[in-house]
Amino acid sequence: MAKEMIEIDSKGTFMPKKILEGVIVSDKQDKTVVVRVEKKFKHCKYKKLICKHRKYAVHDPENQYKVGDSVKIVESRPISRTKRWCIAG
């Protein structure tokens, strides 16, 4: 689920950035949305499919996304104490 996007930094080296897909669960903050990303994997011993999730604070500069929208998010520089992701596209 986590793909990588290559970007060149100021030193000329390649910096891979993670891309995740998720659903917006909150848009109450200004220029910020909360995105829930689900990770599915199989248990090594019991072979049962397990779903885990994590919520990310994501930068949305134009406040254009609403609750329930499916989005892709990309790693970025720290924008605030909790925001390190931006919406791709």
C-alpha cells in the first residue's frame, strides 16, 4: 500500500517519499483534515487477515476536501507539530 515517490533534495540526492491512501474522517480544523489509513496483513502464525488503522493529520491548504472523500497523501516537511503529510494531486 505504501508506494514511493522519488524527489531530489538540495544536495542532489534522491529522497523517497511514502504515498498512502485513506479516507477523510474529520475536516473541522482550518487547512487540516484527518485521514484514516487502513493496513491489512496476514498473521504469520494463524494466517488470519488483520486490519490495523492509523490517523494522520494532513495539510489541505484550500479546505476543498470533505468527510468521506478518498485521498492519497504524500510525506512532506513538517508543517506543524502534528502535520507531516500533504494531499497528493
